[in-house]
Amino acid sequence: MQTIHTLVITGYRSFELGIFQETDPKVKVIKKVIKTTLEQYLDEGLEWVLLGGNLGVEIWSGQVVEELKADYPELKFAIIYPYLEFGNNWNEANQAMLQQLAEKADYVDAVSHLPYQNPSQLKNHTHFLLTHASGAIVVYDEELTGKSTYFMHDANEYAANHEFLLDQITMDDLQNAVFDDSV
């Protein structure tokens, strides 16, 4: 297996999972599974995690990476927004959560340096993430579609022609973590 130095992490938005508060017990389970998955890659040389800044899996993953830095100080994360002013239309609490995470990030930028104009910016963002990483961890299940369907489609196409690892965390994986005593 190739050494994975850079991973993209993406997946469901919080509203797609019916999560509307950070105190929802589902958040703890998702973070636990992401942490366990990341630790495996860290032991194999992971250095960077790339996030898009979306509410849900991406924000929670950034929070997990920040926690992991205590034991893995070499770990860094970047927030690469799809376009300028990403998240500006969110409510105050969500904007604050994104801002707090961005302040802790080791690198922050946007693929498009223009505000949102059209869907091609989102497609270009996905292409950028895929071409700047060795793999992706995606919290996604074919039986519960969501916005991550687009990423999965592009990632599968990309992986068919490039050495790219696609590590999928399914609903079964999350459900199994609930029954694990250490949650």
C-alpha cells in the first residue's frame, strides 16, 4: 500500500444527518470513527488533512484533527474553500464555528477567488482536492444520498485512472461504533 501523506475528508452535511446541534450524540460517534480512522493513517505517515469547510463531517473532522495534534504534532490541516466568502450566508453560530476552525487551520485558501457564481466552482474544488491528495476518507453510504454523492462520483472516476485511495465510512460503520463500549 502506498504511503498516504495527504487525505481529503468529506461526507454528510449536518442537516443531511438530522443533526442540528453540536451536542447531538451522533456527533460524538462520527468524531470517534473519524479519529480511529485517522490514527491508522497517522501511524503510516499521514501529514496533511484537506477540508472544504462544510458544516457536518468536514467541520467535525477539523475538530478531531485539532485534538489529534496533541499526540501527533506533525499533523496539519488545511481548509480549502470552493469559493471566496464561503459560509457568509450561514447563521451566526455556524459562521462562528467555521471561523474558530479556520483560525486553528495550518493553511486556509479558496480554489476560486471570486464569490459563488456557478456550479463549476464546486466541480473545480473537487478536482483540486482530488489532485492534491493521495486519498479521501468519505463518510457516505449509497443508501443515504446527499451532497457527497457528487464527490463520490468524481472520486471514483479519478481513482479509476490514478493511484488514489477511497476510504468510505458507511452507516454500518457508524452503527457498529455505537455498540462499541468505548464511545
